[in-house]
Amino acid sequence: MIEFQKITEAEGLASIRAIADEIWPETFAPILSPEQIVYMMEMMYAPQVMADELAQGYTFEIVRVDGEDAGYLVCSPYHDDIMKIHKVYLRSRFHGRGVGQAMLDEAQRIARSCGFKRVRLNVNKQNFRAIKAYERNGFTTVESVKNPIGNGFFMDDFVMEKRIGEKE
């Protein structure tokens, strides 16, 4: 059974960090240097960073499969009619079981409930598995970006977007 739990208190964010500590090195070791992974983990998953995002109205959800933490989803309003999916990560042992699809469906449900017409996300240009999954789910590439993030590191991403209807 797939369930989503919305995190509403800063204390609950530690669970997301614990999942990220497992997923990030596995996902990004073939793409990013160990130094960049460490840098980005601190940049995005430091307790104060996540607490600030929660206070700014970001939505944090943990996805559970049969009671086990499987992944997480983070999104927020972005621009006009667009909701940004900042993070959608799933532990590899849950891949191929429809959980990732459920996470994207949940993001779209959140977006529709807030009145957004599109969802947008960034994906590393070398993360071929994720790109393929997003394309299967109706996302298209709208931009190619290379953003400096400090310490000489860059995020070299595709920006992907999907128009969402009232009911899907």
C-alpha cells in the first residue's frame, strides 16, 4: 500500500534527510563528484535550510510503501500558474513498482488543489532514468540550464514541464 504523509513540523524533516543520505550518493555518484554531492547535500538538506523552506510554504511529503519510508516529494508555488517540484526521490529498491508514478500523481494532485495549471522540475542532464520517467509521464523539456551553485559547482539541468488538467 502506497501512502503519503505531509510533514508539517520541522522535527519531521529529519526523516527526509535520512532518506536523502541513502538516495543521493547512489543516484549521483555516476554523475557528480563526491565533493559536489557533499556540498549539495548541505546546501539543500541542512536542517535549517529545510526548516526555512517549510516556513516559506513548501510542501514536504514522505511516501511510504507498506509502512516503510520509500521516498519523498518537495514542491512549492513557483510562478503564476506553475508549481515547482523541487525534489522527487525514491529508494532504488522501490523502483519499478509504480511508486514513482504515484509520487508524480501526488505532485499533480497538490498542484491542481492549489489552482496551478502546470508543474515544472529540473533534472540533471545525465540522469537518464529520471528523464525517461518524466517523459513517460508527459513532461517535456522547455529549457536547458547550467546554474552556478557555489564552490565552483554547477547544476547542469533540463527544465521539464507538464500541463495538468482539472482531472487526470
